[in-house]
Amino acid sequence: MEKSIFSRVGFIGAGKAGCSLGKYFSKKSSQGIGNDNVTVTGYYSLIEEEARWAAAFTETEMYNTPNEVVYANDSIIISTPDGAVNDVWNSLDKELIKDRIICHLSGSLSSDVFSGIENYGGYPISIHPLFAFSDKESAYRELNNVCFTLEGHTYAVSKWKKWLEAMGNETVEISKELKPKYHAAASVLSNHVIAVLDTGYKLLTECGFTDEQTRRFTATLVRDNVEHVTSYGTVNALTGPIERNDTGTVLKHLDVLDDEERQLYKMCGRRLLEIANKKNPDRDYNELSDILKGG
């Protein structure tokens, strides 16, 4: 009779994602949530001190070599930077791979990075939490409502899907061809937003605000806007001079910006105009469109 799921999970790599996930999985299992007799066993890292810290943090053990992790577990998570995943895979003793699930956490790489794994009887999968890990010590507390994308061998995907959803996390299966586009979306929503915020903060400091004031005084504005978008969608959340078709105000904005800021304003403005057209299909935005397309 086939076991319902894997039973032992080990990590190769002890960075923010690996430590946070290991702690999260361990806490859930200790609470009997999604347990299914799954145990997080420990960590290996090229930097021994990092593996020792991760093991202490998760109350697991430290491994001395990557192959020890593979030997001792039936699901192995390679939680290294993207550029090292292939090197780790190539370094493993392939005689140990049979019947094991080999995972990585990259948002952009597919499970194809585990080249030839089918020849060794293993099951490849890429698992990516749609989440930005800020640190090793506290990020695990925020993972309860995080969605995980899964891509890889159907056996591995079914096992991880079952365990993650038993813990209360939603999952989305994604094709390997779409991994780069998916990761680009995650980067825009996470990292690129910071560039837009930084531009706004810079403009406020030029108006006399301190750095601390720019963040504190705009916190409600930023948070409410994001909450409106996530609750009601971009079309319903859109406000401002572009949505109102206020060409005079837009021209004043463009007049006080430097070249780089003006290009960012126009680029974002053109996308806002597309949203505005959906919200107000009967409104004539042609003049504003010409302004935002201009050099």
C-alpha cells in the first residue's frame, strides 16, 4: 500500500527561506496540523555556523554533507540561491536519489534543473512561496496565509499539495514554461513597488519632509491603497488625476519632474490610463493619452 505522503524532510541550504519554512513546517507538525507523520529533520550548509543555527532554531539536527541529507530523508529541499541549485544537484550521489522527492524553492527556475533525475528514480519539484522573506527569525510567523506554487512531477506535486493544504496553505500548480513570467510578476508586485515608493518619498523630501516623515505621514495613504486594490481590484481602486482625466494637473506634475522621474510617471501613467479606460469606458482620454505618450 502506498504511503500517504513523504515522512522526513531535510534542507540543503540555511538561508532565510529555508530556515523560515523549516520552522513553519516544524511548528505545524508539532501542533498536529498537516502532520501526517512528517518530520523536519535538519540542515546542511556550506557555512557550518549557518547550519548549526538553523538546526537550533528549528530544533532539528545539522548534517555534515549534502548526501547525508539525501540519505536520511525522502523529501529534500535545496534552499540555496538560484545560481547554486544546479551545482548542488550535480554534486549529489545519484545512487541515493531513488524514490526521493527533490525540491528547490526558486521562483524562476523550473524542476528541469534536476536534469536526468528520471534516470535515477527520483521525483523533481519546484516549490515557491508567494512571499518575501525579510529575516530568518520571524518570517515564519507570516506564512499561514501564503500561497505556494508547485511545478514538477505529478507524484511530487500531489504529495506536497496534500501536505501544504493540510497545513492551511493554498496552492497553485503552474507549468514550467511560465515560471519566469510568474517570477517577474512576483518581483513587480514586491520589489518594483519599492522603486515607485522611493520616488514618491524622494519628491516629498524635496518639499521639506524628513525621511522619517515621508514614511510615517504616507503610511495610511499607501496601506489603504494597497488594501483597496487587493480587496476590490485595480479598476475599482483607481483614483487620481489620470482617472479623472485632469490633463491640467498631469501637465503640472510633468513640469516639475526631472527626466528620469518624468519617464517613470509617464510609463506608470500609461498603464493607469488603460485601467481608467476600463473604469470609465465612455470618457474621452485621447488628449491625456497623447501627453503620456509624448517624449
